[in-house]
Amino acid sequence: MPRGGPNASCLDRLLETDRQEYLDRDGALDWAGRFFKSHQRFAAIALDLVADVPDPRILELGAGQGGVSLQLLTDHPSAHVTVTDLHPESVDRIAASDLGSHPRAEVRQMDATEIDATDGSYDLAVFALSFHHLPPSQAARVFAEGTRVAKTLLIIDLPRPPAPLHVLRLATMLPLAAVLPFVHDGIISSLHSYSPSALRALAAQADVSVELSGGLLSPQIVVARAASS
Ligand SMILES: C[S@@+](CC[C@H](N)C(=O)[O-])C[C@H]1O[C@@H](n2cnc3c(N)ncnc32)[C@H](O)[C@@H]1O
């Protein structure tokens, strides 16, 4: 399925790539998360979803440098957070940071498409700025797995603008992409981003019900629950 959804236009179908981001190895994304306060905004959205749970158990998938998890622990007095990432070097880095010794944090290596946890282990699973890294077949697995292990799955990801606007945005970024790794990653991520109709189609494949909000000029917010719950 195209990243623009099952009925994506021809132009939208061209706005895709198989190239990979450098990922956040230099910490630029984490720095931006702190500077632009997106960690705080993402944590607030997540905590709102567990507002009626006294001591929520939260799983963060694709935690990168762990900025969102740290914010969750700072902003909630009794939440327990399992902080995970696919890449062992990210997990080692998180374990060596303040999060590694936080009394309410557990740091583990985990694949969001094959989560090593029993059904219903968590009140909430969070996957922030990571979903677009996965091709459609794996992305649908995240819906299935996230809603299997947690009552609610929160995906926060980049918006995919309508194709003409997308072209314009990419054109403004292109001149800086050769010199700034952060901009290079921004372009690749933009080409990988999923449209709302793609997100709905992937959720339907996994038999998961979703509520979408945000998008266009702000991140897309996807709240997913198993269709039977
Ligand atoms: C752009 S970073 C986002 C980091 C963090 N969530 C944030 O908001 O700052 C994307 C992360 O997704 C992780 N990732 C990619 N594929 C994954 C998968 N299948 N399961 C878990 N994490 C994955 C990468 O290792 C990377 O750390």
C-alpha cells in the first residue's frame, strides 16, 4: 500500500523513498524534542489517556534517547515506564543515562512489531516519531502488537501533507539536505510518513479501531484500541 493510502494520487505515490534516515545517533532529534518541548507535549497527550489509572504501566517503544519516557516519569508521580528500542546501542545509551537508574523505569530491547510481553501487560503503549520508519507490512504489526500488550496504543508521528504542499515543503528543505544531516533525515522521514487514510487502512488490516487527530502542521495523533475492547 502506498504511504499516501490506498487511493493515493500518482503524484503522492512518487513522494516515497527506500532510503533510510541516519536515525537519531547524533542526538539532534532528542535536542529538538527538548528545545521545542515536544517531549512535554507528547508526555501530556500520553498521560491524558491514562488519567483515570492510579499507577499506570506505560511501555515506550522506539524510545530513541528516552526523552519522552523521562518526561512521563517526571510528570507523573507513580507511573511505571518500560523504556525500549529496537537498537541495542540505543538501549545501552538509555541504560547508562539517568533513566537507567530511575526507580520507576525498566530499560529493555524490544521490537515494536514483535513485542516481548503478555497480553494486557500495560495500560498504554507509546510509539513517538517512529512509525514512519516501518514499511506497511510491519507498520500493521505495530497496531496488532501494541493493542495486544496494552489497552491503548498511542502513535504520534509526522504529518503527510497533501501532495502539492508536500512537494513545496520538500523543495524548501532540499538545498540544506547535503550539509545538514538533520534536514536530510527530515526529507526522508517526510517521504516515509503515512497519510490519515493509510493509517486507517493499516489499522483495519490489524482489526484495530483508531481515532485520528492533529496533522498537516502538527504531528498526527493516533489512538488505537483492539476492535473487540
Ligand atoms: C526518530 S527516533 C524517535 C525517538 C523517540 N521516540 C523520540 O520521540 O524522540 C525513531 C526510533 O525508532 C526506533 N525503531 C525503528 N524501528 C523500530 C522497531 N521495529 N521497533 C522499535 N523501535 C524501532 C529506532 O531505533 C529509533 O530509535
